[in-house]
Amino acid sequence: MILVTLKETGLAVLYNYHKLREVNHSASVLRTTPPRPWKGWCAGLLCAAFLLPGLAVGDDPTVEQQYMLELVNRFRSDPQGELSNLVNFSSPGVWAGTKSNDASIAYALNYFGTSASDLATQFSSLTAAPPLAWNSALNVSATSYSNLMVNADQQSHTLDAYSLDQRIVNGGYSANWLQVGENLFASAQSPLHAHAAFVIDWGDGNGAAAGYGNGIQSPAGHRDLLLNSGMKEIGIGFQNISIPGTNVTATGPYVVTEHLASQFRYDGTNYISDAILTGSVFQDTILADAFYTPGEGLAGKEIDVYNSVTGILVASGFSNSAGGFNITLTGLTDGTVYRVDAPGTGLADKTFTLTEHTDNYGVPVLVYDNVYESFMVVPEPGSLLLCLVAGLPLLLFRSRHTFC
């Protein structure tokens, strides 16, 4: 990690740059900045004017992007459990005969000689983080950068003339950002493969010395970024242009950029980072694993948030075309129990309270952590076959990339 002190609007910021070496050349960048008080009055008020309370935000992710978001949030909620989802141990810290049920993941672990004992030890100390919400502006910047990697046939954080914060603001994200980060993987075989690469952080753990050491990148910058509790939103960009057959670095079939960030508003007195309610509505009809699979999402399902004491509706939205939802909880605070209702699903309501803390970004920012709630719908009689038929092409599409 290289720490470079920069100057921006008269305030020092840290730019943490992880140049990570591996056969996939996956890399991670993190940058933080304090809110700019002189700017907060105007930009913060502008942000508040456009972020109306309780409205769902962001364009729709694709079903594969929603799937990867669900994977990320599963990891953030239970890091140790996610390792068990991705790899196979015969006993703690000892590889099973098949290191992963996914052939691409198993290949990478074998290629780098990733140490099962070191991996288990590292994961034992990881702590959970609040969920991330989908942000369409971050997806715009992430997709644009994935396309840039394809055209340049390179994987690098410096393919354009912009810093990372400029890159995401150019994509439409708020200039009132608190932290921004970036993960890259130019040769992912599937969304699951990309997710595992960032979470496990396989690669060269030996620095400039010969060999790959323990087969885990040091530091584990991708993993650290995905578990950064200060991040609240993400855009996962897959390339949407053709990959030339002559490419040797950005070969895909998935060229992946993850842009993570958090933002604030100014209410005239305080700097505030509002909570976002995120999750999905789905029918577990394809894999029957109690987890979102591409093709299982239900679009257009109403999501309502009530003050459970007063019964007043405080926020609402609808699931998007992939079945996900992201609802900004502007003005909601801690100390109150809120009730989430998905009336079109027939499922019981869920409740939550917000976690509030003050973080110092040069000035104190009142942060409300995001909340995750999902609704798994029981299929109506006679609908199972239809759902299976509808979801099968997506499942096969994902499987082809997983095992190619």
C-alpha cells in the first residue's frame, strides 16, 4: 500500500493505492476526504433538494449485478460464513479434496497455492459490516471504466486522466462524497468468480520474491475494501461492449469494476449520511437455496416503511426489474422501531432500528448505517414450472461462464 498525501480544496486527504499483482491483475483503490465545510452549505443543500425523503433511488441493475450485490452483502453480514460458501475445508484450515464447488475458484486456489490455514486465520478476525445499497451513478462510472479496460486491453486504475473521485462524480455521483473505492478484475469467468477473487484475494503473497508465498495478496486490499464499514453504496459494472479476440489482458468474459462510496448531506446544522434500506424480493424456485439467484427476482413489489409506534408511513418504494430495492431513509433516526411491509407478497412484516454513530471526516458526520431486509416469496400453486422455465436460460448462462 502506498500512502500519498494530496491537497484538495485546501484540505489534506489520504489516497490509499493498492497495486496488487496476480495473474488476473486485480487491484483495489481507496480514497477518503473530509467534507468541505465551505462547500457543504451549497452542495449539501442541493443534494437535500434532489434526494426526496423515502423514495427509491437508482436505475435497475441487471439480474447478474443484483446477484453480485447479494453476494457482497452476504459477505459483509457474515465474513466467516461466506468463506464456507466459497471454499471447502475437510477440517478448519485444511483443504478438502475439492477446494471449491466452482471450478474457476478451485483453479485459482490451486494456481496460486493458496494456504488454507492462512486463509482461515485471516478470516477468523474479520468483522461484519452494514450492507451496501445499489447506486446507478456508481454503476455508470464502473461500467464506463470496464469498457475502458476492454478498449485499452489493460487493467489499471490510471487509464483515464481522472482521479477516482473525479471518475465517480463524472458518472453522476454526489460531489459530497465521504469515501470512494475501486476494485478491478479484467478476466472474471462469472459474477461468482469475480466475487470470490475479491473476497479471498488470491494472488502473489510473496512480493518481489520468487513464487506466490501463501497465495493471498498482501495486504488483502480487495477484501478490506469490500468490508469497509464506511462504504454505503456500490455500482458493479460489467463491460457492455464486445471484447476483441486479440485482447490478452482484458479478456473477460466478465470485465468487472466495482465502485464503492458513501455521501453526506447538510441540513443547515449537521452533516448527515442517511441510512438506505436495501434488499430483494424473490421466489426461491431455481436453486431452492434460500438465496437470490438470477431469474428469481420479483419486480414491482411495493415496499413500505412505517413508524411502528405511530403507524405513519415514513418511506416507500418498489422492487426493480431484478427484484432488488434501495430506499433512502432520509430523516429517520435511532431510538425508533420501524416496520417494513411488502404487502404484495403475503409475507409477515419485518422490523428494524437504525444504528447511529458520529464519524470524523475533518468535521463530525452523523452516520446512520444501512439496513438489509429481503422477502422470499412462496410460489403459488402451479407457478413453479413457469418460474423454472423462465429462469433456466439465465441459470445456464451463468453456469457456462462459471465452468469455461
